[in-house]
Amino acid sequence: MKKAVGCTTRRLSGLVLIALLLVGCSENDRPLEPPVRFEGNIFGTFYQVTIMDPLTQGESLKLEEGFLAELESVDQAMSTYRDDSELIAFNEAPLDEWQPLSNELIEVLAISQSVAEASHGAFDITVGDLVNLWSFGPGARPEEVPADDILTEKLAQVGFDAVEVDSQKMQARRIRDVFVDLSGVAKGHGTDRVAAYLDQQGMEHYLVNIGGELIARGLRDEQAQIPWQVGIEVPEDGQQRAQHILPLANMSVATSGDYRNYFEVEGERFSHTIDPRTGRPVTHQVASVSVFHPSNAWADAWATALLVVGEEDAMQMAIENHLKVLLLVRDGEQWRSIVTPEFVNYFGETLVNELGIEQRRTPTSSSPATASPAPADPSVTGE
Ligand code: ADP
Ligand code: MG
């Protein structure tokens, strides 16, 4: 009797299991209506992945798992906010000794050093101690102006020549006691990694947005041939308004601004971008820099570099380095938008003129300011 009951129970639970599996299967096979969107938080900011390719529920779950693993691996390699990251171990390793590092840390260090060189040190990953002093690092946040003597002491160590990278042997070392901070390039690299993963999974139409660093692939609407669109945000407090809306096709964009991450002391604003020449947060009329580049890591690093140096030098560097750049510059109560020739070549004269954007052909020639008209739908910022 006992045995029979046991047997029936087993048979029943087997049937329930099969039924559950069937329900599970059909749920997984259910086609999803595009856009399929994933959202969450990473690197102290948000991520948003929007996919227009046809996907089933099961495929979408697998994709999410896959790109989250990519983001976790970037965080594990280069976060300064977790004690167990590879970058923290590198920062704690003895000076002068070569450290074997992962592919991805070497790749991002190498990009950082290239942009540092090309920007004459405006982008400089050795600013970590200064970032921390100014309350923008992982440590305490006193949100006050650091004392001059500490600033001078830390600044004396800063300089990208304090880090040597050997990409062949996959190793790097610090030759001065600097704290390497990759936060100015990591979001961009993370965006690249997610895009590479989606490409590898056969996705053809998607938009990846990590904290405002974006990559678009394919089209927003393939049937109607509508591209992805990005809004370049106007840098005003408490508002999200797009100053310009641009099509983005198989391209990435990174924007650096002085208006998002900052603190104020007695009415003076201190932003999280540090000028490595002075050791102080940048203060000038350039409110935001957007760099369009096939690689978002390069775009991210360059956007930070160009924000550091100010309007004239930013335009000169951008032109010398053939970058597609849009600057938003404060001009009294107005904004001026200035772009490089590469930007005009890429987006076309017609669009640039329609948007009322000033073109800068040579580093020194400056045409009169033009006020930029607000676009019809000012709320768009991500797509
Ligand atoms: P934004 O999107 O405003 O450019 P990012 O997150 O790209 O901001 O970069 C800002 C971060 O980069 C700072 O929080 C700091 O950790 C680091 N950083 C600040 N100044 C520099 C600099 N001159 N070069 C490289 N990294 C910097
Ligand atoms: Mg950056």
C-alpha cells in the first residue's frame, strides 16, 4: 500500500513536471514585440539596451544574461569602487615591477595612454588621488576644497608617464606612486563590450546606452528605414532638453559635461573632470563635448580630454586628430554649438545648417555665434 501510494505520487509529480516544462517551453518560445528593452544600474550609473531584432522570450533572457556578464567582467577589471578589482590590485602592486594583466585591462590602459599622449596629458588616468581629494572617488566625500599643500603634493606625482604599458607582453607597471583611475573611459569600454557581444549573437538593430555613452547599430525601424536618433542634451540644471537631435548609424557617441556630477561650495561649482595641469576641476565656458567615434572607449576618453582643455584647444586637438566633435559653449544666457570639419563631413552640410551649428574649419578662425534652435521634440535624450 505504502509502495503504491509512493508510486502514484512519483507518477503525478512526473506529470506535473512535464506540464511545467511544456508551459516553460512555450513561454520561452513566445515572440516578443520589439523594441525589447533592458534597463538597470552599473558603474554607478544606468544602462539601457534596446533591441529591434525579432526575439523570443527565451532568447531575450539569454541575451540579457550574456551582456550582464560582459558588464560584470568590465567592472571586475577596472572599477575603483570594489576592493577585489584587477585595477585595485594593480594600484597596490609594488612600484617598478611589471604586472601581468588581463587582455581587457591592457586594452583600456593602452587606449588611455594613446589619448593621454595625443591630448598632451589632458586625459590622464593618473589623476586618481586628485579625483579622490576632490570627493569624486570611491572614498570619503567631504565635498570641500582640498588644502593647497595636499593638492601640490599629489599633483607632483601625476603624469601619464608614471604608468608603462607593454601590450605585447600583456603587462604594465607604475613607476611613481599614482592611483590609476579608469572611470573616464570605462563606461565607453563597457558600451563597446556590450555591442560586441550583441554583434556576436547576430543582433543587427540595437542601441546601447550606458550613462549617456551610446552605440547604435542598424536602424530604429528597418521597414520604414528610420535611423536611431540621439539627443545632445542642453546643459541646464534640473532639465533634460535636447539641443540637437542627430541620427546615429553604426556609430558611437560619448558626451562629457560639467553639469551632471559636481558639488558647490559658496556658489562655486566643482565638476568631476580634473585638469591634470592644475590639479583642479575644470572651469570654463565649454559646458559639454560630444565625440562621435566607432569605438566608444576612444570617444569617452577624448570627450573627457577635450572638456579639460577648453574651447580653442579642444577644437585644435579635435581637428588635428580628425575627430567628429560637437561642443556646446556657454555664451551669456545662450548656447553656441561648434563642430569640426569631420563632423560636417559625416553628418552633411545640410543637417549642420538646418541645426544652425557653427562650423570651425581651422583651429583659429571663429565665425560669429549662432543661436541654435530647439528641436521639435525636446524630450528625446537617448534615442
Ligand atoms: P563624463 O561623462 O562627464 O566625461 P566620465 O565618467 O567619462 O565623465 O569621466 C569622469 C571621471 O574620469 C571622473 O569621475 C574621474 O574619475 C576621471 N577623471 C577626471 N578627470 C580626468 C582626466 N583629466 N583624465 C582622465 N580621467 C579623469
Ligand atoms: Mg569620459
